[in-house]
Amino acid sequence: MHPTAAVPGLSGPILSLPPTFRWGVATSAYQIEGAVAEDGRTPSIWDTFCRVPGAVADGDHADVACDHYHRMPQDVALIKDLGVDTYRFSVAWPRVQPHGRGPVNPRGMAFYDRLVDELLASGIDPWVTLYHWDLPQELEDAGGWPVRDTAYRFADYSMMVFDALSDRVDTWFTLNEPWCSAWLGYVSGDHAPGRKDFAAGMAAKHHLLLGHGLATRRMRAAAARDLQFGIALNLAAARPVTDTDLDRAAARRADGFSVRIYLDALRYGRYPDDVLADLADRDVTIPVHDGDLETISAPIDVLGVNFYFGQLFSGTDEAGNTTGPDGMPVVRDVPQDVPHTAMGWPITPDRFTELLLRLSQDYPDLPIVITENGAAFDDTADSAGFVRDEGRTEYLVDHIGAVALARQQGADIRGFFAWSLMDNFEWGYGYTQRFGIVRVDYDTQARTPKMSALWFRDTIRRIRER
Ligand code: IFM
């Protein structure tokens, strides 16, 4: 840790967080591991997508990324130095079950076995995410998430990991941000596998949730001790830009496709009527079989909330049209006059509090953990590699404060995980965006905690000591 960096003090609502509050850092396999062709790993959809010209900024890929696969013990030591109690990582499906079906790959699984042991030996709780977007390419070749069988393949794979690690891992998240897998992967085509097919995206969404339900049921039934199961969702905080009927309808549609289509299914075993009606207007139906929604709504113990920004929606485009080129109602994300991160994302901590309170009201009796929150900024490192990342630090101060405010108003929020432990491969943005609280020098693979990491460490310590 940089010894001399002056970091902002601790004040405001953050001080109300209890000493028992859980603190962690999060990563995902494809974004940090590298070693994409080692020990029997096969290509995932992201390995393939990265080779598509123009798909990823600068033609980047994650063949090496942060080289975490080879530097894992040092990275665990880094996590320990941050003083967090938990590390949330994901398992690479093509590493542990290279063909997406069939037997376990013992060499791939051994990596996660060692990681879990290293974490526990360092006093850090391992929290596993089973799927953070790296579908084995062979399963995509067989149709990917739009195909029902993929849900069953996911449940089998989940059990494989569960059998290997559940003697030591207490908390299991099935999917990370299924909205991204379905929408960015199959509707907009911005993420792997890069398809642009609305109906396929809706089928993918349903099969992702079905896979979650199948895996959750099977893991819970097999659990030999008390474990926690959950899912991590990126939830839009959608508000109309004005109070007109048109803008309110646009916000309702955005909310329906990003929040309620997931949480109504997961909590109440139903898809919202208004979303089904919107889909019917497009001649799209969700391929629901008898019993699917019951499976999807298998009880969970924790909701992971990933939050980055809130949005304002308008029902008219910039020219004033109310229907788009596809003949569908306009749902326009309106630029906001607030500071933005390097991703161009508006900084809206108040919307975080608003979202958390809304979740507690609409989906009560479900403990929440903030499984991701953080920001990319254009970092400048000094000659020692230290980054005085005031913007990121301020972002964390404001967003952890927003969480504390929601808690004070009754939301049951149990922990906060910074995204991300270290700079990493930011999907379509390649290495152009840095989300880490620890800097990675990609030439040398040196890791240097930034000012935000020091602030995070000091905050955790002070809250625990109170
Ligand atoms: O880097 C991603 C992560 O993989 C999923 N949630 C959002 C982060 C920032 O874009």
C-alpha cells in the first residue's frame, strides 16, 4: 500500500453502517484470468467474439488479461491487504467443463479449489458466481441461451462446481447480470455472441432464468449444510424525464424489461402482464413451458444488486417521433446534466437509494447485497504506479453513502462489493476502461492500490472498530 497517500476522511451516512456489514471486492473469470488455452480450457463465446473485427475496442482480447491464473496467490494477498472479508469471483465454465457437457476437467477445477483454499487460509470468505458471461463456444454452436437445453447444461455444470467447492463455499450466485447476457448478447449484439435477434434475446432471458432455477433447486437439495443461494442482477433505476403519459410509458417499458421481467419471475413466479402485452405487440412470446415459472421462483436467500447509474426515459426521439424505425414505441435514454464517468455513465447516487428502497418495497423479505458498484475514470499513474483517483473515491463515498441512507430508511442491505478489485478486460471496451481500485500495469502486470483502495480499506477498518 502507498504509505503517504492522504485519503478523504469518513463522514456522513456511511458511519451508520454496522460493524457486521460485509465488505468485499469482485471480479469475473474472463476479465482477469488469462490462460485461455491452458489446462484443458476451451474457447468461450468471448474468446470467439474478441476475434470478430471491430467487436472489441482496439481488437483487444483476454488471452492474458490480468494473468490472475498464474498470479492467484499474490492477488489473494492483495485482497487480504485491503481488509475486506469476502471475495466474489466467477468460475469459467469452459475451464471446468470444456465442452459444456460431459465430464469435469480436473485440472480446470483444481484452480478454483486452490483459490478457495488460499482465500480461506487468508481469512477471506469465497463467494462464487457460476456464470459471468463465458458460455462454452460449443454450447453457443448448439444454439446458445435461446435454446432450452442450455438451461439444463447450466444446471449440470453448476452441480459440478457445487460438488467440488460447497464444502468450503457458503454463498452461491447462479448468474451475473442476465440482462446483459440476453440483451447485449442476443438483442443488441454488443456482447458475445453478438447476435441481433429480439425474439432470440427473450428466449435467452427465459432460459437463463430457468437455468438459475434448475441450478438453485438442485444445489439446495444437495446442500449438506446451511448455504445461501442468490442471483446478481443489474437493475435499472428508470424514471420518466417528465410527467407526461408518453414519458411515463417509456419508463414503464424500460423498467419492465430490466427490473420486473426478472424480479417478478424470480419472486412471484410470473412475467408482468404489461411486458407480455408489449411483447405481443412485437409478435414475440416467451417460450414458457408448464412448471418453468415455479422452477424460476425457487426461493433464494440473497439478491445481489449491481448498480452503476440511474436513467431518465422519454417516449419521443430527438425529432419528436413517438415510434421508432421498427414501428415500436420510442424508449429514449435522455442525457442527464450531471457529471459522468469515463464510460459516459451519469453519476446518480440518489437513484441508488431510490432503487434500493423500491426493491425493499416491491420485493420485500429478501436480503440485499450490493454485489457490484464502482466506476471507470481516466487514471493517471505517478512514477511509482500510484493513482490518486479522486473521482473514483468520491464515487464510492457517494454510493456507499447512498446504500447507508437506504439502510437507515429500512432497506435490508447486508454488504457492499466494490467493482472491481483491479483493472481488467472491460468487455467491448477492452482495456480502455479501468474500473479497478487497484491499478494493473498491463506491460508488467504490477498491481498498485489506488487512493480509492486506501479509502476503502480505511473505511472498512473504521466501521469495524466502532
Ligand atoms: O465489468 C462489468 C462487469 O463484468 C459486469 N457489471 C458491470 C461491470 C462494468 O461494466
